[in-house]
Amino acid sequence: MAKKNTCQKKMHRKVFLWIIVLFFSLQLVLALGIRPAKTTIIFDELGEDRDLEEKFWVVNNDHHEFTARITVEGELAEFITINRDEITFRADDEAEDVDFEIHLPETMPPGESSANIIVSEDVAVGEGETLVSSRLVLKHKVIVIGPYPDKYLTAKLNFFDQGKEIRLVSEVENRGKLDIGEVQTKFYVNDKQQKQHVLETETTPLGKKENKLLATTIEREVFERGEFEVAAITTYDDQQVEIVKSLIVGQPGIDITYFNQFFVAYKINQYSLDLLNQWNKDLRNVFVDVEVKKDAQKIDTFRTKSIDLEGLTTERISDYFNAKDKAPGKYDFEMVVNFWNQYRMEEKRFPVELLPEDEFEALPAPALTGAATASGISGSVLALLIVFSCILLGIILFLLWRTKKKGAAGAAP
């Protein structure tokens, strides 16, 4: 117990220190700034001189005393040299400049290339096991816009759920120096049966700097629900650009397809619970919260272990239910499936009967392996229904036989 209390105290102290760190980080974010936030370079305007000297300022608005590191990351990092790797502020310093050089190659790819010059400071509170640290990060972005060729097209892919149909939209923009004569997008996607669908948009011209939406639709029912990869290939004047993006239809779902119908009262029982992943992709960290109720009153709760479920598969969870303090009778097990640490399925109720051990052992094998249903019909009620159906069938057969016998007697001379 003492060890448990010590652990709780350490945890509470760590949470408190985290709050302090977050508070200090927020204060630093408000106190510091970078001016300007970015440097933009048009490569075509440089001419032959591709060596540049630039600078930005780190502003100490609240006269905070600190030392920060300066680093560079991104695709242009190899072309950027900074004049210092750290910067130190005294309380009376209002701003410090950071000089950097850019040495660009002879050619650049079309469009934007970038790098970030990062000013970072570590914030730490506590020591030993209770040490909590965070990092404050400010960024100055360097953007180089490479020249576009005569014909150059960019594309974006979007989806719109319209109820019975899904609209596939390719947004194309001509960033080249010349008009484009013909533009068309083809969408390739496999449905829930892994059958490929190929959908085409209209063919249209695209003027210089012009932007258009090329769209088509597909029936929503071919997907039902799941995550589907869509490839959009846009062809323009014998060139093409391809974009791949995931289409999300509906929401992930998991169904409980089996749970025990009977348990032994006053015993620890092994239970089995089957989970069906209705999504076509894997779902991580799946577990079930269970409330046990007697006469609508909650008397117990437990949580299953967590598992990972592959797409469109069923997996069984087996564990133990403690019924040592539970008398024979009818109970409701109300279950909620959780996954991804954020999704909760709708509650599903399973009626279960706890029996004395001798009655449980006398049950036929099918009853022991049968599943509790979510309809609310217990095993004993189901047995009564079967017996009643047999009696009713016997009465109907008897009446038919009696009617036939009377008809035969009446026809006799």
C-alpha cells in the first residue's frame, strides 16, 4: 500500500510539473517571435548570381533571459549556411539578428522547394524520475520557387459524399508558360469486392494560369464502407501527373457476434467474445467495456484485454468472468466496443443466465456453445418457445388427420 501511495505521489508531482512546463512554454511562445516569418526567392529572377545573403530577427518581447540553438532542416538544408549555431539573450536584449547564406545550384525543380531555420530552446523542470522537459520551437521558412517549363500542370484530388453517389474531383491548374490543348483525368479505384472501376472526366483545354475542376461520380453502394485507394492520372498534351489518395466511406465499425449464453453461479467462468471488424483495414487497440446488470441495476464492470483486428476478419477474446458473488438468475451484459483510443461503438446488450453448477453441467453441448443474442431472449424462454411450437405443430397435424378421417367416413355408402 505504501509503495502504491508513493507511485501515486510521483505521478501527481509529474502531472503538476507538466502543467508548469506547459505554462512556461506558453509564456515563451508569447514572449518570443521571428521577424520576418519567411524568405521567398524567385529562382528566375536571380540571373547568374545564385549566392545570397539573408537575415531574420529573433525578437525578445518580454525580455526573457535564455539561450537557444539554431539548426536547419528540409530539402534545401544543404544549400543554407547559418552564421551561428546558438543565440543568447540577456534580460535587456530586445532582438538578435541571425545571418544566413543561400548557395543555390544551377537548376531548381519546378514549383516550391523549402527549408526551415529552427530556433529552439529546451525547458526542463524537476530532476531524476520527476524530470519533465519540453521544447520551444520557432521557425523561419526559406522558400525557393523554381521555374516552370512551357507546359506544366499541378493537380489536387478531393472527394465529396453526395448521399447515393460519391463525386471524384481533380482540381487542375496550368502553371506553365503556354496554353494546354487537352486535359483529362482518369480515376482508378477498387470496390469492396476488389473489382476495379475506371472513371473518366471530360476532356477540356486549359489556358495559362487557368484552374478547372474535372469531376465524375460513382455509386456509393459499390463501396458500402471502408478505406479505398484512388489513383487519379491526369493526362495533358502527351504528359501526365498522378495522385494517390485514400477515399473514406462511412465510419469504422466492429460488431460483437458471439458471447456465452450461460455461466455457473458462484464460480470464476471462462468467457469467449467474438469481434467482427466490418472495416476493410486493420483496427488497433480494440477492447470492450462491459457492465453487468441485474434487474436494470449495475452490479459489476470489467474490461477485456485489447487486441488488433485485421480488416474484415473475426477474432475471439477469451478471458475470465468472476461470478463468485453472483447468485443464479438472469443478467444483462451491456457491452461497448472501443478502438483507436477514440471510437466507441453503440452499446449492445446480451442476456445471460447464471445457473447452479449441476444445472449447468446438465445442459446439452449445443446450449453450452450457443451464443447469447442481443435480442433479449434468454435460453429458458427460447426453450419454452421450442416446446410450444412442437405442441402447436402436433395439434395442427391431429386436426388435419381428424378432418381427413371424417371426410372418408362421410363418403362411405
